[in-house]
Amino acid sequence: MNGSFEKHGLEDDAFGDHGPSGLRTFDAFPKTKPTYTSATERGGKWTVIISLLCATLTIFEFQTWWAGSETHHFSVEQGVGHELQLNLDIVVAMKCSDIHVNVQDAAMDRILAGDLLTREDTNYLAWHQRASSNKGHYTANTQGKNFDSFAAGSNDLRRKQAQEEDTHVQHALSHMRESRSKRKFARAPKLKRGEEINACRIYGSLEGNKVQGDFHITARGHGYLEPGGHKHLDHATFNFSHHINELSFGPHYPNLLNPLDKTSDSTEKNFYKFQYYLSIVPTIFTKRRVSTKSGALDPAAIPQPATLDLTPEDMKKVKAGEIPSHISNPNVGRDSKSIFTNQYAATSQSREVPHQVIPGIFFKYDIEPILLIVSAQRGGFWALLLRLVNVISGIVVGGGWMFQLTEWGSEVVRKRRRGTSEGVLHGRMGSGDYKDEKFG
């Protein structure tokens, strides 16, 4: 018997380990001689499926690790804020000579914004056509029949998705990098020869006190006593239909989409009031670690802009150009891993008003007493490797079990089929005809 085993190569030495014998006691892995295994088509299919599943989950884990995870923390804003920059780009369906722009805050400081912002005579229909060609980003609330809605349905959904993306750290930081080479305010559409000048584009940035305030666009001679006693404007020329290309607070990042950016509203009524209410929340997007190991916010780790705690003497130096301000020159002292901006929520109310009420476009903004820190952190590389090992080993082991179960099930089916066919053969062996033919 032993000789027959030896002829077939089944001697015990074929399964032995010729290495150091002291480690054999700790060997917990079963061994199978290669000549006892055979490749099958079903096994090859399972190997391909398991390999593809491992590759897919590995890519998914790597993408998740690369994107990192975001956490939101709320805190009281540190230091003393003095200034708030307002960035505006709006087109009003009235001539520049017929409108008045003004800012007044809770400190009773009044800013003649019309003298600080740039005005351009333009054609309202030209902006309407530009908005229509880019209607995937525009929304409208049309009160009249002169101006159609720029976007609806799926276009509104795409806008909401784009705005949601800009609330994430990676998108915000990418807009910060883009703003270095991008034009701050887009060029106005070129007017064709003979086109009527019936609108005014007002754009630019201005600095005010970091307190509650109001931004007004009204008709000349209505609402404010102006030096020089401007003539009363004919009510028939009133038309406060408008496009808001940009409305943001803080350092200007042109590609960062805010709630009122690229929106439009229109009316046919002369005495009409558009009222916007804005709640501004100071926000920091950062890739720096701002939380402790327990997940709580670490106040000492919150990134700080270079000029957050300027004293009144420093503010004089900023205005004199002796030291940089993060508001007027955000590229100076920029933190490449953080962006300091302001988000806001907006609600609106528009209605026709009687002649004793001042018509126009009114933005009332209030600054919330909180600071939102959105931080994105990426886990350690060794932690990623550990997860990959767990995922791949789990798939391999689970796939092996599934393969063995399918093999066992196939074997059971084959045995049942074989048993059925053998039962028919035995029935024939029990018949008299078969016995007479074989043994008679």
C-alpha cells in the first residue's frame, strides 16, 4: 500500500516544510498540494467578480479619503470687527441719471454709494438676452409681462445644486484660487448700433461699518434731500425691474454663488417696491484642524484673518495705505488653506405701493452674532491602508464562502439528478425480461 502511494507521489514528505522546525508548531494555515487542485470555469468567473469588486471598493475608499470629511462648528466671533465690504453688480431698468444709490447703517453713517460705485449706461434687453443664454444659472420672479422668466424647473434645480456645492470647503477654496486671475466684475455686453440706453449698471465694492444697515436704490428726487435740489422725476419713467449679477459681503470671490447672485425680478408698475431681507453669517472655510481629539471646537485653532483686530489707529493706517487690509486687498497675507467670507440667507417681498410710499429696491441686512467654521479634514494614510486591508480581506473571505456554497449547491443538484437516473436503471434490472436476457 505504501508503495502505491509513493508511486503516485503521495508520500508524507511532499506535504512537509523543510524550513526551521521550531516554527511549525505555530502554523495555523492548511496546506493543499498543487496537484490536488484544478482550475474551473466557474472558479474563474468568481475570481473576476471578486477582483472587480475589490477594485471598485478600493477606488471608492480612496476617493472618500481624498475628499475628506466636513464638520460644522459654531462659535462667537473673536476680536472686534470694524468694516464690512459689500460687493454689488446690479442692472436697473432706468437711466443712470434718474436713480439714486445710498447706504445707511445703524451707526447713522450715510454713504453716497452712487459716488463710490461705477455706473454704466446700458440696454436692459441686452442683459436679458445674456441671462437667457445662461439661464441655467438665472432665476426670476416675474411680476409683469415685459420680461419673461429666465429659468424654471430643472434650471432651478441646477442652480440649487451649484449653490450647495459652493458651501463646501473644496469648492470655496477653488474659487479663492480662481479669483486671482479672474476679472472682478464681468464686462458688460456690447451694445449694437442704435440700441436704446434705457438701463443702468451699478457695480463695485464699498466699505461700511460692520453693523446693521440698509442699501437703497430709489428714483432721483424721491426719498432723500439731495444737494443742488434735483428736479422732480416724472413718475412715468419709474421702472425698478432689475438683474442682480452679484451681491456678496466680505472679500470678493466672483465665482462663489450667493443666494441672490444671478437672480432677476421685474414689474410693469411704476410705483413698485422690492424689499430684500438678508441675514449675514460670518463664515470660515478651512482645511486646518480646528477640533480637539474629542471632536469639540478648539478656539485657539480657529484661523484668523490678518486684520481682524485692527485698532482705530491701525484703521487710519489702512486708509492711508501704510498697512494692508484684508478687505480692500484680500491677496495680502492670504491663508492658502482658509477663506474668510460671509454667507447670508435672503427673503424677499415685493408689492405695488401708493404714491406717498417711496418705490425702489431696498436691501436690509443684519449681521448674526455667530461665526460658522466649516472645516475639511482628511484621515491618516495608515488608516486608509487599514480600511483597504479590511475591505479586501472581507471580500476575499466572503467570496470564498459564496463560491463554496455555490459549489456545494451544484454538487447536491448533480447528485439528485444522478440518483434519479440510477433509479430508472434499477427498475429495469428488476424486470423479468432483463433477467431472462442476462441470466436465463
